[in-house]
Amino acid sequence: MANLTPEVAYDLLAQPGLLDRLPALKDAFDPVIMRDRFQQALFSPGQSRYSIENCQPGKAIFLPGDICSMQFEVDLYGLDASQLDSVLINARLFPGLEAAQEYRQMFLDPLLPAASKHPELTQFLSPIGVIKDMAMVYAVYPIDGEIPTLLDATHPERMLRIFKETLSESLSGEMSIDGFNLEHAHYGRHHRCVLRYRLYGHDAHGAPSDLVVFGKVDAGGLGENTVRVIAAMHEHMQDARSPFPFRIPRTLAYLPELNLLILEAIQGGPLIAKQLKARISGKDLGAVEDLRLEESIAISARIAAAFHSSGIKLGKRRTFEDEANTLKGMVQRVQEINPGFGHPLANSLDQAILAAGDIVEFPLCFSHGDFTYTQLIFSGKDAGLVDFDTVCQAEPALDLGQFLAYQRLNVRKEKPSEASFPAHATDVLCDLFMSSYVQAATSWIGDERQLQARVNVYEIFSLIRMAAHAWQKLKGPRFQAAISLLEERVACLQQVT
């Protein structure tokens, strides 16, 4: 890659090893080609009142078995050229046609009876199918072969009935539900979808009332464990000796037959990303939402300390060895397809593991498992924490390293100027996070220097994971940023050790 510009070198779609496995991948990312393919597949030639004018390839992820899962955002227009609707299409590229047809038969065909009754799907000739010469299986949202119950979780009549039957006790007479509006709040590349339901109705006096709740539907019933976690956290909050200094959502219902967890929405929204962007752009004129960036970061650290000191024993074990072995598998996958991309990841992993041998391990504790500032919700100076699917028993450094790695990487992606955000500014914010954590955890954390050394190692682990995920999701700029940041953080690790 030495003779290539960075833009070409990190064009992940141009990797020969990847294209050898999925020759149709380049066409799949061509908006014009896919517009025409979906027009032919979804509508009867010359008889449809719809035309596809825009087809934007969206989220993608390269999966084991040389499969690429993709999403397409499609705009439908009427005969008078007016836009009628926007739809999402899930698709999977396979190495060969036989595998594609087998996936359709096993995972999509069984969903056709339910799909035929779904109001969003009635306008299509067939909402599922195979584009044979590309070995691509497609399914119009909310059909998802990995999350089969998504069809029910988005069906207007069924969900209205469920809301009326299951939420009356949880809402304690706060409102009677007349209907709802639905949107997907976060729909990842596979296995999980977060839905936002905007319920509307009336209160006990007949006045209009509304309420926002979130529904998390997944492939494996993760919600059942989340119910237990949230219950344990609420119980812990009742103890005046050790309350959480933050809000968490209430569980309103869990429907195992749908793998659907319904949670209340806590007031506020993510804030630190907005504050960081303002600071990096030089437009940081003071507090955002009554808080300065430094205050938000300090609050985040205190939340992590409270989480770790709770004593809650739920969640699977994630030891240092577990993390190292998981990363070895991820790095090996990159190396198999592109040794040039995989080598810096493998080298960084080896050095982190070597450095960890000289650092004392910390006892496992209740940990979030994906502690980033996107999981922190602020309303003024009140903070909340969400998304407990990844709760585990791990060293405190797992969460702390993840927070710092995520923050550093997202600053790097913004490419700040030295004038608006000097190079040392990120270190200042990271040091603030760690000092705030240590201050909140001083009674039990022990050796502060050993903790910082352990966090440095876990931060490199997180950066390796983020780089591997960026490669898997074909995000060249993010992969490039993660690799450059890894080189710097490994050098710092060597200086410390």
C-alpha cells in the first residue's frame, strides 16, 4: 500500500481478497445499478404506480461465511413524480446462488404468511426475493430473516392490542392508549432493532395525553436478561447508602413470544457528542444544555464508578483472557483477507498482551460492557444511562478503556484544526475522565497507577475492536483513523511500561 494515496489504500471495497469472495459487492454499492434491480424485482413491469428514483446503499457488514449483510434506503415516487414513501430493504450477498436460495427458503419464506398481512408490504409484487446473477437475497423492512418477530413488533393492530393489554398496569392509570406512531430508533446491520413507539390517547379526565416508549426486539431473547438487570439496579437504587447518581428506564413489559422488551423513555438525550463537535469546531461559546463539556465528562466518570461499586453480580464473565482471545479471532479474520490491514492490528494486540503481564489484574465487577458517551442521556444536569444488553462482570478498565478509546477515535474522525482543538486537548479530557473516576472510587480502587496502566491496555483492546469492526462494516475512513490512533496509543503504552 506504500505507493497508494490514503484514500485508495483504505478503500475497503477495493480489497482484492474481499472481491474474490463476493464479486457482486462493487455493483451492490452502486446506487444506479441497485435502483434498477429493485425496480424490476419489486414491481410489475409497466403496471406499477410506483417508480424508484433514489436507492442509497446504507449499512453493511461482512459476516463469517463470506456473507455481506446490507441495507438500502429507497424512495418511491408516484406516476405524477411526487414522492409517496421511503422504504428500507434488507439484503444479503452470498458467495454463490445456491447459498442465497437456501437462506431464502430457510429464513424468509416462512415469514411470507405474516408479511402478506402487514400493511407496509401490500404494494410490492413480492417483498422478498433473490437477484440471481448477484447471489443477493432481499427482503423489504420489516421482514428480517435474523429477527423474524420484527414483523409482529411493527404490526399496527397487533401492537395496539398488546399496548392496551400489557401497559395498563405499568402506566397506573396515567393514560388510556388510543393509538401510536412508529419509527425505528436504531436498526443495526443484524440481530437487533430498537423501535420508538409514540403512544397517544387521553388521561383520566379526557385530556389528550402522549407517551414515548422504546421497544427492543432481537434474535436471541436478550431482553429477558435485561429485565433482571434493570430490576436489580432499581432495587440497588432504593438503598439510601449507595444510590446510583443517574436515572435508568423502567421496564414496562417483556413479551418472550416476540423477543420484545418495552422500556420507558427517560427524559433528555445524548449530549457529549454535541458538546465535542462544538468544541472541535471552535463554536463552544459556553454550556450546552446547562452543562459544559468538562462537567458532562466528570459526570460520566462518576456514573461508571457507581456502576462498578454496586456489587450486582449479574452478567457473564469477561476476563482479560476472554477479551484477548475474542480479539485474536477478529484480527485473524482481517489477516485472512487482507494481511496488510491485519498486521498492524496483530502487532498492537501482541504488544498490549505483553504489557499486561506486568500489571496487576483488578477484581471483576458489575460493568456496562459498552460504556460510551452515546449511552449517557442528559436532561440539564440530570444524567441517565441506557442499553444494558452488554452488562457483564469485568475489570473496571474494560468500561474505562472503552470510553476513552471511543472519545479519542471520534475526535480523530473530526480532524480538528490545531487552532480550534490543539493536539493535547483530547488528553486533557481523557485525564479529566480518569481523575474524576478515581476521585469517586478512591475508597476501593487501590493503586491508581496500576489502574491507569490497566486502562491503557484495555483502551488498546477497544481500539483494535473498533478497527476490526470498521473493516467488517467497510468503513474505510473510520478504519484508517483507528489504525493511526492505535500506533500512537501503543507508543504511549511502551513509554509507560
